[in-house]
Amino acid sequence: MSFALNLAGTVLIVLGAVVFALAGVGLLRLPDLYSRISAITTASGLGLALILLGVLLHEPSTLNAAKALLAIVVNLATAAVGGHALGRAGYLTGARLSDRTRYDHLSQ
């Protein structure tokens, strides 16, 4: 394996880990459930894609590329649905909106 592929793979894995770490900070710092869900679902799509692409560069093969692509597509397809379901469940159980939220379009 070439040094360039190994280095690029490591950089992508570290960037993916940084995205997940920033999402963890968002869990602690963001004001309400809805903002936290948004941070986590966004980070899961980008962070997982970066990590899987980095791993693929470490172990390149057609089979690994197919597995990584499938995992990324499934994650992107299900993260949005899961985030929506969590937000809806939070809203229906009365999770408070942040004081900075100006509009509640679902309250009508």
C-alpha cells in the first residue's frame, strides 16, 4: 500500500472522529432537544462517511468499496428518518423549545 493512501486514510478517519467529537460537544452545549437531534443526525452522516472512506483507503478492494458505499447510503437514508422520529416523539411528549425559538408551526 502506498504511503499517500495510508496518510489520506488516516486523515479522513481523524476528521470523522473530530466531527463526532464536535457533535458530542453540541449535545452538551445546544439549548434544546431539537437542536441536539439536528447536530447528531448531521454529524452521523458526515462523520461516518469520512471514517468509512478512510478505512477504505487503508484496505482498498472492490468488496470493501461496496460495503462502505452501502453503509453510507443506509446511514444517510435512515439518519434523517430517525432524527425526524425522535423530534416528533419529543414534541408529542412536551419537550421544551428553546427560548430563542420564535415560531412553533405545529402548535396550531
